[in-house]
Amino acid sequence: MGHLAFLPTLSTLCIVISAIFVAIGWYFIKQRKINLHQKMMITAAVIAVLFFTIYASRTVFIGNTSFGGPEHIKIYYTIFLIFHIILATIGAILGIRTIWLGWKKILDKHRKLGPITSIVWFFTAITGVVVYILLYVLYPGGETTSLIKAILGF
């Protein structure tokens, strides 16, 4: 990967910043500052889309990095990674739905779904950071390869 080694760090940073903007947006809505809430949530969504663009581009053009840590914990990493992927997918779907409801001023449903979406997004960011730490900080990354091979090991 060479000169593109910063991409996992950049994409992880984007998802953390997105979660921070969600938290700020949540704070503003509790203060009844609706305009600031909207700006923070749209900013969070834009940064999440930036994350996804970086991640998807890297996956398509470079591949994914497999786990390079000890073999005896690989199964735990794999289970955690699958949990993170499912959580991130649910978070993205909930995020799109929540933003759409807010945009269309369907506020009763938006108010019910928003807190759930935010919590899922926070856990997505946290688990994403853990995956990053396991892949690039605690252990040397394994080979960079296709998504299926990186996740399942074959």
C-alpha cells in the first residue's frame, strides 16, 4: 500500500469526528437550538459519507487488510469485526432514515428514531476505533487483500 498507508487512519478519524458532531447535535437539540442541531447533524452525515467514500475506494482499488495478530485471538477479532460491520450497516440505514425524517419534518418519528440512531452511531465509531487499533496499532496488519479473504481468512 505504501504511500496510501494513511487512508485507514483518515477514514477512522472521519468516523470519530462524525460521532463527535452527532454528540454536539444531540446537545444542541436538548438546548432547543434546532438550527444548530440541523447543522451539526448534516455535518456529521457529510463526514460519514466522506468516511464511506474513502473506505469503499480503498476496498475497491487496494483491498482490505487482514488481521495480523496472534492466531489464537483471530476468531475473536473476526467475530468483533462482523459485529462492527453489522452495526455500521444498521447505523448507516438508521442515519439515512433519521435525516430523511428530519428533512421532511416528520418530527414525531424523527424524535423517536434520532436517539436510537445516535447511540448506534456512537457504538459504530467506538467499535471502528477498536478494529483500527487491532489492525494497525497493537498488531502489524496482515496482507492487504479482497474483502472476503480479509474477513473470513480464505
